[in-house]
Amino acid sequence: MTTKQRIVDQALKQFNTDGVEKITTRHIANELEISQGNLHYHFPNKEVIIEQLFADFIGELETLKRFPEYNMQDPNEVIGSMTDNFEIMLKYQFLFRDNEVVWRRVPKIKADVIQLFQSYKLRIMELIATYRQSGLIRNEISDIQLNYLADQFVFNISTWLVGSTYVGKIKNPHEFYAKTLFRLWLPYLKVEEMQKWEGILTKL
Amino acid sequence: MTTKQRIVDQALKQFNTDGVEKITTRHIANELEISQGNLHYHFPNKEVIIEQLFADFIGELETLKRFPEYNMQDPNEVIGSMTDNFEIMLKYQFLFRDNEVVWRRVPKIKADVIQLFQSYKLRIMELIATYRQSGLIRNEISDIQLNYLADQFVFNISTWLVGSTYVGKIKNPHEFYAKTLFRLWLPYLKVEEMQKWEGILTKL
DNA sequence: GTCTATACAGCGATAGAC
DNA sequence: GTCTATCGCTGTATAGAC
């Protein structure tokens, strides 16, 4: 492994555990037992390390299957899709837990993250439309409320890493919160479908 | 106004706009046109200022009417109750936007905030039980799902200030998100009730 | 209570030897 | 590519005069 890669890996580790504002280039260098001078040879400053980590995050997201490749009529695949996404977010959790700190240092990341979640909303709205055409969704639910449902999905996706700290430790948080996210659907489904989906959930 | 109070007010202002990790005692003193030495006479360090602000936050929360004093059968009062809470959270928003940074500096605040939101969950569960007894809630909804609804309320309350930054600027965010929170109820209500409540919402 | 002055530690960044 | 040495800046904290 190259020194450059070791720096990135170690930075991620320490950002996640100790916070991006506390960890300095010195801390990272010390932990790796290399000199600061060496670290600064590879990265001129902390911002560039953060940018690299964000690029890695986006890169990993793009290795995932795309929505159309999942069979979203199958609840298990829906949960699987969410779990995959959440696992990557968990790996780069400092980007979301300390989002304000990161954004103040590297404003470009804010714009990119916002755009990312907006694209999620579009995909979820398409999914809702599909479910509706398939007759899964209750007829009494208004369009406004369905748009709200999409907002709630995005809201949960974008803030679960913050909200989870209020709840406490969980073994596999990415799996747990994927299932939690899935529960958002239930009261919007027709009764038979709701009970079927809830059955799947309790068996997992 | 005493110097001590002026320091607290100015600190809150700058923490909210520029971030608690960036603002130092020097910044606050400069902005107030007093010396650092003077500031340190009143507050030994930044942590104590933060603790003071948190105490003020709790103090303001306690001036609110308590749940039983609201008529929670009246949707308008439900929204009003949420709006009141959100307004105070908005005033002290750095505590929630930069929660991790604050907690790393003053760990006690983390424990207190977690406890606060847990007490919210209990109150919401009581409210759900009341609504259920009044026959407002759909019979098909399982107990697990109702517990989940309470979790969703707490989740939304604890993270709305984070989630709102992903959405964009809004004039009166505390009002807007109180209404948003209110919409969580709708798909859990019996149809006639749901339509009544949704009607109230669109009129506001 | 408020000021000036100062000490001290830690961070970011660079120069220069190997 | 890696090291040591060092500089300038900023943040925290204290001493002492008024």
C-alpha cells in the first residue's frame, strides 16, 4: 500500500472516531509513524484529504447497482438496496455526522451532497409512481402526501447517521436503519400489502 | 445589559452563523470590542460559555406550556405546541447542527439531550395511546408500527435542523417544520379524520 | 471590572539535507 | 520519498496595572 493511500485510510479512521475538527495533519502523521513533512508532501493540507475521501465515497456509491437493476417490486430487494447505500454512508460517516464542519471547510462538498440527495428524491418519486400504478398504494392518499413521503425518505436517508447517535449503539446500524426506512412505506400501502410487507420485516 | 450577558448573546450569534469550532474567545471579544482578558474574567473558557447557552436553552424550554395544558385533540394546538418547541431549538440551533462538535467538547450535554428526546418519546407515546382510545387511529396499524411512529416523531424532532440544511432556505423554518412534523400523523388516521386534518394543514 | 502584556501550546506550512 | 528543523500564526490562559 502506498503512503498516500495509508494517509487517506488513517484520516478516515480518525475523522470518524474523533471528529474532523480535532484531527490535524500531525495526529495522522503520528499515528502512521511518518513525519508531518512527509504527509505534507502527499497532501498540501487537510482540505485536500477531505476532498479525496469525498471522491472515494462517491466512487463507491457508483459501484452499486442502479435502481432499475433492482427488482423494486420485491420488498427484500428494496431493503437490500437501502442496506447497500447505508453501508457506504456508514464507512464515510464523518461526512454526515460532522456535515456542517466539513462543509465550512470545503463548501463544494455541500453542493454535491445536496445534489446527490435531490437525485435520490427523484428516484423515490419514480418508485412511488410505480407502486401506485401497480395498485399497492391506498387510494385515499393525496398527491401532496405522497410527495411528502418522498421527502421523508430523503430526510431519513440524509440524517440517519445523526439521528442514530440520539438512540444509542446498534450492532449493524446500516442494516437496522435500512429496515427502519422500509417501515415508512407501511401505512401508505393497502391493508393486504401492508401486512405482507410487515411480515417480511419481522422475519428478517 | 451586563458584560456577561453580552458575551453569551454574542457567542450564540457567532456559534450559530460561523460554527462553534471556528469561533474562539478572541472572535467574540473582538466583536464586542472588549479585551480577551475581560472575557476570560467572566468565562474561564469556551466550554463554560457553551454550558451556559445549553442551560439557557433548557430554561426556555421549561417556560413552555406542558403537554397536558395543550388540548391535543385540537390539531391546531398540536401544531402550535410543535412550533413553540421548534422556535427555541432554532434559536439555539448550533446545539443541534453542530451537535457532535458540541458533545465532544462538553460530553455532559450529549447525555442531557438524549434524555430530553427520550422524554419526548414517552410523551408522544402517551399521545398516540390517547388518539387510539379516541378511535382516531386506523385499526389495522400494529403496535410495532405505532411504536415506530413515535420513533419517527423523535427522529424528526431531533434532526430537523440538520435535515433542513439539505433542503434550502425557508422563511420561518420552525413553522414550516412543525407542519411537516404534523403530516407524519396523516396516514395513520382513519380516512375521515385524515381528510379533516389535511384540510386544516392546507388552510394554514 | 476592564485593560495591556505576555507566556505557552498546537497547528499549518516550507526549506533543505539525505 | 522521507526526514529534521524551523517559522509564523492563532488560540488559551494568566499576571499585574488601573
